[in-house]
Amino acid sequence: MMQAQAATQITVPIHYHTNQKKIFFDSQAKKKVIAKGRRFGLTRGYAHRAIEYLLDGISPGLWVDTVNSNIDRYVERYFMPILKHLPANCWKWRQQRKELTILDRKLDIRSADRPELIEGFAYKFIMLNEAGIILRDEYLYHNTISPMMMDFNPDVFIGGTPKGKGLFHELAIRAQDETKENWEFFHFTSLDNPYLPPKERDELISEIPQSIQDQEIYANFLEDSSTVFRNLEKCATAIHAEPVFGKVYKVGADLARLRDFTVIDVMDSEGNQVYHDRFNELDWVVQKERIKYVCKKYNNAQCWLDSTGVGDPIFEDLRREGVNVEGYKFTNESKKQLIQCLMISLEQEKMRLFKKDIEPTQYNEMVIFEYEMTPSGLIRYQAPEGYHDDCVIALALANWGVQNSGAGGFGWSKEDWR
């Protein structure tokens, strides 16, 4: 029960688990930095605490998040189930303006992609969500958020899953400095949410590779968190090699789309890359002939081909022309399996890719390749915006052929992550 107006008491079904209470109520610090694992419940806690602030007359407030689509999703999932218990005439959500009003008290919810649009206002409480992502842009904190703290000495919450050792990490270190008054640091893993059912907890852990769990589940700041592929330097020792009579090879082919590149890779049965070709703006007929030529040259090698979309008719044409080709249909789940298979091969040093100075484009694509955790907890692998991942996909397809063929392959299973 909360006293919201002089003549009215409003009851809303807000509940916090023990570790959320430590953040929002047990600490008297004005600036709180929270490193937490996925599914800890910080976003839900933010939403509930923001509603309470407004009901208690603490206004205006600011919430900063990644993108507008996340904001709409959070409002629907975390705010609306509480707001519907309030009298309809005492609150309003303006979706276009991203403004929540309760009893004429306001919460602005903004995306971090245009920090300059947030400037010029002062707030009594500030919540930064997904701080590991949004604070990659240091301008947001130093130029936009920090000046807002001067007028009202607001409660400031800086929370999210770590993403390397950037500004979020620096603020976490500052919050642990005992000489810094009004700062406090909190560290919680995904397992610190008592409301997370054991089955969902186990599924969450099993979905995330061991190399990523340290960050996403246990909320540790890692030096190389943006790097999907480990052991690159150690495994980048291969050189171009001509086919050896009687040896088994596998081909991986990623077909060009629009401005992308077609890439053809070959690996031998021991996991050594022996061939690489990358080109674009060639007619489909020419591309098919190149794939046929490479497969024939390497002892009629089996080819694993991206057969999604425009790749499907190419796959059918190659099969009709006698090429030993297997299609690989891409979905988020199948791409995840493909990339994780390549990750395991590198981590266990069971494959060798070309040296950096031999194929620098391929090596650089591997270095910058990244993953993203969606709000629902799914993991998505991709090249950074504006970059290509054709070399990564072609190499992953060739590796998939080796690891799942029985001809020198060692096989792949999710058990490898455990």
C-alpha cells in the first residue's frame, strides 16, 4: 500500500526479490553501479521502482536504453501489468514521445542512439539500462548524463551486463573506491534471481557457450568480451596447399547478396584450411562454375553451401550438375550452431586457418565478429554493423563439413560447452 495522493491510497502489485531490494532500498548511495548476469531481473526492477518514484511524487525521471524497440517492449512487459491496476485517468503512456505520466509526474524513456536529444533537462532520478552497451559511447555519460546530476542530486542507477572493460567498467571501479562518497557497487549473477525457475536457469546456461558464460551469466568484466573466436593467433598457422591424391576435403561456400562477397573455402579432413577465394559482382553462372571447379580440383570434395534465399536455386543447379553439395538453411538457431561449432574447433585447436599475413581480410573478419544477447535471452552471432561476415560463414561451413562427416571429423555436440 502506498500513499500516492492526500485523499487517495493506491495499491499496486509490486514485488522485489531480496537482491533487488539491496539495490533499491537497502543502500543509501546516490550513485549505484550494478553489474548483473542475464535474467537477474534488473529491468523489471527498474520499471517497478520508476513507477514507485512517480507515485511518491519524485519527478521528473529519466530512463535511457539501447533502442526504441526495446523501450516499447519493456513498457508492454514490465510497466503495463502494474499500470493497469491504477485508475485509468491518473496515468498515460505517450508512445511517440516515449513519456510516461502518473498523477502529472513524468518519466522520460529515451534511446541512447541520439544522446544530444536527451540534453537540456534535469531529473530527480536517472536509470541507465544495458550500461555495458550504451556506455560504449562515452559522450552519453560525460556530456549528457553527468550535467543532469548537478541540479537535484538525483538517484542514479547504472546497470547492465558487462561488455568488456570500457566506461561501464571504469564506473564500477569508481563505485568500489571507498574514498568515493555516495557511490556503491553491486555484483549479481543470473543465479542470484530467486524467481528464475531452475529449469529456465539450466536452459539459459546450456544455451550459452562456456567461453561466454563468464560474462553473460556471472557478470564478470572480460578483456576480450567482444571476441567470439578464441585462440585465433594460435590456430592461424595454415598455408595454401594443393590437393593430395586420395585425401578427403570439404568445401564451404557463402554466396554473395547485394554488396556482399561470395567466399569459397576448402579444409582437409584434419581441419587445415588449404584454399580461400573471395569475389563479388560476378554472374551466378560464373560463380557456379567456380564452385564446381574447386570441388572437382579437391578430389570431388563435398560442398556445404548456404542454400538460404537466393542460394536455393544455386544449390539445386549444382546438385543437378553432379556436384556433391549439401545445403545449409540459415535461421538464428542454425547459424548459432554453425558458429558455435567453429568456436569449439578453435578453442580445442582442432582446426587451422590461414595465417594473418596470407589472408588478412578473413582474419580481420574473425577478430571483429561479435555476438548479441537479445532481451529474451537468445544469442545472435553477426558482423558489426557496416562490416562483412562472408569469410566467417564460408569457413564455418567448411569446418561444419569436416566435423560432421565422419571422414576425419571429430563431431560436435552441445555437450562440448559443458
